[in-house]
Amino acid sequence: MVLLDGKELSQQICQGISRSVGNSVRSGKRKPHLVAVLVGGNAASRTYVSAKAKACEAVGFRSTVIHKSAAIAEEELLCVVSELNRDEGVDGFIVQLPLPAHVDATRVIQAIDPQKDVDGFHPTNVGKLVLGLDTFIPATPYGILELIRHYEIPTAGSRVVVVGRSDIVGKPIGILMSRKAYPGNATVTLCHSQTRNVGELTRQADIVITALGVPGFLTADRIKAGSVVIDVGISRVADPSKKSGYRLVGDVDFEAVRQKVSHITPVPGGVGPMTIAMLLKNTLQAYESHAAAVGK
Ligand code: BQF
């Protein structure tokens, strides 16, 4: 069994980004600048945003966190987005999800300039992804592709079963794995809450990608021997032995499933760190095309 080590690969990717930033800055350009907008912020969102800011500093980016109250009016948040769109000193920005229930997240995402939409959530960028055009690939699916590529997992003609149909993970990874390219050319089945007998489908899969947030969902009896398992689920479970008071667990019954697979991602240290690295990669991409546009 090979562990798909996202921690290690994300560090390699960040080293490459750091080198590239160093070259740009030495040639007289300003640093790439990523802004994260955090609204309210449950504990998890705060952790994610600070992990992203910390990663920015580590590769030599400038980063700014704009923290707004959970009670912010939708119109005010739209103003924040509009200012970031106009700010020449900002290459890319994200609005950390989820947003409070009184804010229409779709409307906020649609207000983002697609060229600064480093999460790749704007409908223009989603459309480009579907059509196979150049765009920002959403960070989590992008991280999964890079893990598959790095570990040279064959995908052409393989059966990929995705469990979870979110706009952020399930839908885009399904589209990407069916693209006419590597990693891709797979036959994709997208499962969700109305799917009958998910286990019957996952048992036929060469690659299973779970993105549910249901600890222990994927049990060993639901996979084929020798398959590849990619666990996108991140749940916090109470653990008094940790100083944080919790630990992260995925959707996979890891101890049992690892005995049966050819490759598997751990949680933590699998897809999660890759998500951060690919957000930085997208920001570098935005910076490089932005620099070309404004002639910095
Ligand atoms: C790790 C996220 C659900 C909903 C919104 C490293 C992260 C997580 C785990 C991280 C996630 C999950 C992020 C590990 C960002 C991934 O070591 O395993 C990093 O920070 N993530 C997010 O921004 O929004 C989410 C999951």
C-alpha cells in the first residue's frame, strides 16, 4: 500500500512556487498578493483562513485577511468584493465558505472578477472548466489531480466513483476525471444522497473519491482490492488527548481500508494540504497573468 502523501507533495509544490516568486521579486516586481475574506467564522473557517495566510507567507506572497462580522449585510459584502476587484494591488482573493445563511453565497461569488477568482467558483470559470478551457481549477480537485499525477496512477479507461456532488469538490472532480487528458479519460460515476446501493458502485471502482464529511463512511467491504482511495472528508471529532481538543478524521475507515488498497490518502496530511498548495498555485497564475495585463 502506498500512502498518497499530500503533506510532502504540497511542500514540494510550495518550494517551486517560492522559487518562482523569488525570481519575480528579484526582477523588480512586487510580491503576489492573496486576500481572504472571512465572514464571522466558525472555528474551522478561522483555521482554514489562517492556514492559507501562513502558507502565503511561507512562499513569499503578501496576504491579507479581511475579517467581517457574521452580521454583515449582503450589500456591504458585495462592496468589499467590488473593491477587491478594482484593487490593482490584489492578484486574487477568496471569500471563505460557508457564508452566514442570510447572505446569498451565489450572488457574492458572481460578483468576483473571474480573473481574480482563485477558488475557481465563478460561473464563468466553472463554464471554462466544463469546456476544458484554461481557468482556475478549484483547489481541492486540483490537489487531487496533482496527487494522481505525482504518484503516476493510471486513469485512462478506469472506473472512478465520486461520492458527494458538491460544487466545490464532487462536481468538478467528476468533470476533470472525465476530461480527454491525463489525469482523466476515466469513466465517472457521481454518487449522492439519492444513489441506490453506493457500495455496489464503489466496489466496482478503480478509484474512489469520497467528499462527504461522514466519518467511517467508506468501509473495507465497499471497495475492490487493489483500488485507489482518495479521502476528501474532513470532520472534527473530540479528542481530549489533543491540545486542540479534537482530531481530524476522513470519510474512510482508514485502518481497515488501507489493508486492501494500492494507494490511499491519509487524513490529516492527504488532500487537505494539497488544497492549500493549489490555492497558492492559482494565485501565482493570477499574478502572472495580471502582471502581463498591467505591465508591472
Ligand atoms: C490536513 C474545507 C470543508 C469546508 C470548507 C490541511 C486543511 C485541512 C486539512 C485546510 C477545507 C479543508 C478548507 C489539512 C481548507 C482543507 O493536514 O489534512 C489543510 O485548511 N483546508 C477550506 O478552506 O474550506 C473548507 C473543508
